[in-house]
Amino acid sequence: MAEVEKQNELPEEEVTAEEVDVEIESPTDDMEVDVEEEQVSQEDFYKNLAEDMDERTLGRISSQLMSDYKKDKVSRSDWEQTYTQGLDLLGFKYADMTRPFQGASGVTHPLLAEAVTQFQAQAYKELLPSDGPVRTQVVGSQTPETEQQAERVQDFMNYMLMEKMEEYTPEFDQLLFYLPLAGSAFKKVYYDEIMQRAVAKFVEAQDLVVPYYATD
């Protein structure tokens, strides 16, 4: 029986290591041309199109733009007048009174200023807490991986807003002061190439001209 088992055993094959030549290709001229073309295409994407347009086309576009701007300004003229009068009622502006006599004292009740300040304080506390304004929620099936990912996104965005973006807090505080007075407030968020990060700036309502009855 032992002799049969020995005959059934196959001799083990000897494994010999073979040398394999690996050739690393250096960048060719074609690859360098592709990189240069990609860089040129990116530059063309941000190119000022007005530099290549016809003067008559530019004149027609500018005329249409100025016409629309004047229409939008006229459509909100009543709001501008009311907004200016509301700023005078805050009592922050010194006025040299001439009525009923020269040098008379003027008194403005601080009711409007108190209401604006209370709105600013309460909204600031709710919208910008100490640990950051960003809250995340997993939509769909929740797994430990998605919950951890949502937490990382929340922590990173709060870190950017509260630590890296130094202008975010004061600009947001100023926005909350003007919001109850103007009825509208805007924020411009863009990527700054110099700072290499996102920037959030408060834009006053009188500095942004849009159709008065526009909804979005």
C-alpha cells in the first residue's frame, strides 16, 4: 500500500525565479504638448470675452444693460426713500437744528434702534452659535460610514467659517443689523485666489440693483 502511494505522488516542480525587465517611459513631447494644451484651455475658459467682441456688439449690449439698470433703479425708488428715512429715525445722525430757532435740540425716540438691536442679538445667537452654524443630516439609509462622513463635513465647514474665514463673523453681524432696516440683505461668497480660500462679504441692499419685484 505504501508503494502505491509513493507512485501516485507527483514530483514537485522546481520554481525558478525569472528576471523581468521593467522599462519606465520618460515623458514624451506629445505628453508635454497635451499638458500645455490643457493649461491654455483653462486660461481660455476665464478669458475676457469682451476683448474679442465687435465694438458694435459691445455698444448694443452696454446700451441694453444701462437701460435695464435705470428701470430697476426706478422700480425701487419708493423703497430707497423709505429706507433713507428709516436710517434718520435711528437717532444716530447728528442734525444741526434751525427750527424753531437756531441751535435747538432735536430728540429721536430710540424705539426703532432698540428693535433693530434686539433682532440682531437674537438672530446672531440662533444663527451663529459658538460651535459653528453648520449642521449635517444623512439623507437616506444611515450607516456608521455615512454618519462619520457627515460629522467630518460638519466639523470641517465649521472650522472654515469660525477659524479660517476671519471676516465671516463681523460681516454676518453687520448683515443682521441692516436686515430689519432694509428688509433684504445679501452676501457674496467667492473663492479668493490670493487668500486661497472662500470669502464671504456682506452686500448692502442699496448696492445690489435687481428688479424690485424679482422673487429670486
